[in-house]
Amino acid sequence: MKNPLSQAGLRHYFFTKKEVATFLNFKSTKTIDRLISAGKLKPTRLTDKAIRFYGKDVIAFVKAGGVK
């Protein structure tokens, strides 16, 4: 089965922290914060508070094994 992000052409889409957490089946966005701090997930900072995740970075994270 292929990744639904790549099938829908969403690899060029910017995701919010909440959207990534929902896609990865996390209960909260705190896990996303931990992944950023660990250097496992790369955010794109729009402003000091607003961050987004590029679809291809989320796909690379999933292909690398995600969270174990």
C-alpha cells in the first residue's frame, strides 16, 4: 500500500502541527514537539510561533520508520 500523502499529491502541501499529529495517530501535538526537539521531524518556520511541515518531510519521516 502506498502512502496516502503521496497518492493525493500532498507532498507539496504544508501541514499544521495538528494535521501531522492526526495523520500519525497521536493524541496531542506534544509528541510532534518532542520529535522536533529530537531532530526527527523537520519543521518550516513561518514566524516565531507559526510552523508548518512540508508533505515530503512527513513522508520521509514515515518511510524512515516513524516513531517506534
